[in-house]
Amino acid sequence: MRTWGPLTAVCLGTFMLLLDVTIVVVALPDMATALDASLSDLQWVIDGYALALAALLLGVGAAADVLGRRRLNVAGTALFALASLGCGLATNAEALVAARALQGLGAAAMFATTLPLLGAAYQGRDRSVALGVWGAVSGAAAAMGPIVGGLLAEGPGWRWIFFVNLPVSVASMWLTLRVVPESKGQAGRRVDWAGTVTFALFAGALTYGVVRAGSEGWTSAPTVATLTVAVLSLAAFVAVERRVAHPLLDLKLLRMPAFTGVLVGAIGYNAAAFGLMPYLSIWLQTVLGMSPVTGSLVMLPLAATSFVVAAIGGRLLHGVPARLTIGVGLLLIGGGGIALAVLDAGSSWGALVPGLTLAGIGTGLVSPALGGAALAAVPPANSGMAGGAVNTFRQLGYALGVAVFGTVLTSRMQDTLGHDAAHTVAGGGAAAMRGTLSDHAVRTAFASGLNAAAVVAGVVGLVAGVAVLAMVRSARTAPEAKVPAPAERVLEGQSQP
């Protein structure tokens, strides 16, 4: 490497934005207490960020090609920093959720420009090294999120989960302006704003409808109305993409079974592997009485196993078909979810270890292979679009997983505790309910709810795994090494055809 400056700048921002996807998980009980937040509020603290990131990633990436990638990256980092300050100063749940959505907008601008900026800064072997380092940093951020969040929540307090972003953002902006060259996409491209708006409306309405179903029921008027908006928005998105000159997602790609299978794998992967984590954290802290740090350490088997498997698998599985690494990995994640559904009133944290470990093995197989499989499944000219679509579907899967599993959890708990008590306990208020409910009743109800949610998560992983094994047949590689041309195009910033 001739210089590490651009790589350091890009990786600093990437680490920060991906860390914030999972860093709040172990702080949810403290947030619920401090802000008098309900379960749906806590769901939106997570989903507000993930949804904004997913819904705007493709559109912001296209805008960066026109306006300048470095310029939009720095603007996104500045917005991310201001939104982080707003999160830390929030005095109620509504303000926190709004600030998290703004964080997601800033993160989308940062994430969409990272690989194109690296492509403009490095060539040849240096570019391959930069891509490898960036991938390692991305994986480490997701794994370290709960642990860093636990340390901050138990130390200076949950607000510092957001305040710590301020100096990191300043350093990232300064370094980016100093050492990262500006770059743009091909001249003459236009931003598909109509597609961006309709897709964002679809993703937001769908997730909101699922969250409302958890509190008001699937047949309630607000839930039905919101889901209807989601369906109409999806239809509008499809209509727009068929007619626009430079679509966010070329719908012809969905006729390719391999690419569609990868997208199913992406959405199922993030949902099944990570969507249950917020509720496991609430159970560990509010029902078992663990601290944020010890609660985060219980999640370590998933993160550590994933890291080890990804590191070793990159060498041992070189050349193995992507459909096998992703498909089998998803089956293992699904099996891990089923293995978590063994809780009862007397269960301790140790009951989670087998399921988390199994899911970690699957995660280590799936995560490194998804990007390469998407690139191998489409023509080289569409590689940038394919990479952006996979990242979008991963974040959308996480947001939907949190919403669906929360709805399943509370629905099962209502059978034992009733509507209001179930939502109070699931939202981190288990201690408050012990004045009117026995400790055994609280433990039994929460364990039953978690078991039901874990089974659903397991089924999502299994179905996604079967879909990948059946559909991803033309993507012949698991590692990225066998698809150098598409990978190069993504790094060069060809994010639109």
C-alpha cells in the first residue's frame, strides 16, 4: 500500500455507521426506563435507523454519482454527527426515534459512497488490499456493537452510545477532506427520485404495519390501512422502475433466479441471524437481572464463532459454490434459531449458548459470500446495482425481523399476561410488573414469547436457505476472488448501468 490515508478515512466512517446498527441492542432496557418507552418505541429505535439506511441507500448512491461522492460522504457524516447529538440529548422516545432516522439518512450517504471512494483512491494490488481491509472492518463493527454498547451503557450511560460518535465523525470528515480524492459517476445520469421515494414509503409502511399489528392486531383498521399503503407503494415502485431511464433496480435482474435467490438469502440472513437479538438482550437484563456488559458478553458466542469461521472459511472453502456456503449457512442459522426455543421459567443464560454458536457458524459462512454471489449472478454492467441491492435487502431484513419477532413475542405473551402487561414486560418493564405478577409468571410468559419468536426466526433462516440452494445455481463462486471484474467495477463506483 502506497498510502493508508484514504483507506483509514473510509474505514473509520464505515465502522462507525455499522456499529450503530447493533450498538443500541443492550441499552434498550436503560432507554425504556429513562424515556418511559414502550416496546414499539424500542422497536423503532432500532428500525428507524435500519430502515432509513435500507430505503435510501440506492437513491443516495445514485445522487452521489451526480453530485460528487466525497462531497456527499462528508455531508452524510456531518448529518450523522448532528443526529447522534440529537439522540444523546433526546428527552422522550419520539425525539430519539426521529434522531435515529436522521442518523440512518446520514449513514446511507456514507455507506453508499465508501467503495466508490476506495476505487478512486487505489488501483491494482492496493485496491485488493483495501477491499479486504474494508470487509474485515465491516464485519468487526457488527460483531463489536453489542459489546461496545454494553460497556458504554454500564459506564457513562446509554447516551454516550451516541455522544462517542461526535469526535469520530469530526476525525472522519477531516481525514476524508484531506486525503480522499473527489470522484463522480458517468456524465448524463439522472437520479431516480421517484423510485427512491416509493421504495422508502413501501419499506416504512410495511415495517410500521407489522409493528402496529403487535400492539393492535392484524385485523385492526390502522394495521390494514398501513399495509395497504405498503402494497400500493410497492406497485408504484414497480411501475416507476419499468419506465425510468436509470432505475434504482433494473427489474429484469429479478428474472435471474440466481440473483433473486441471493436477495432472498440477504433479507433472510439479517432477519434470522440478528432480528431476535434485542429481545434476547431485554430478557437477559430485565428478567435475569444481568448488567449491560454481562448481557452483551452472552452474545459473544455468535460474534466470536462468526469471526473465526469467516477467517478460516475464506481459505478452506475457496472455490466452493456460493449456493452451498450461503445455503448451508442459512440452514445453520435457522437451526440456531430453533435451538434457542428451549427456554422456560428456570432457564439461565447458558441455554442460549448452543443456538447462538450454531447461528454464529452459519453467519461466518454467509456474510463473506453474499457480495460475491450477487456480483457473479448478474452481468458485469449491473454489478454496482447488485451490490447496492444486497446491502439494501440486508438492512431491510434486519428491520423487518425486529418488527416481526417483536409482534410474535408480544402476541404469545398476551395469552398469559394480558395485552398491557405483555407489552410492559416485553418492553423492558419486567421489574415494574412484579408488583402485580409473580416472578414465575413473568419468567414463564417471556420465555414462551421468546420461544415462539425464535421458532419463527429459525423458519425464516431455513426457508431462505432452501431458496438459495434451489435458485442460486449460476453464481459459481462463494469467495469474491473468482469475480474480479465485477468487484473492480463496484470499487470504481459504477453504481448504475
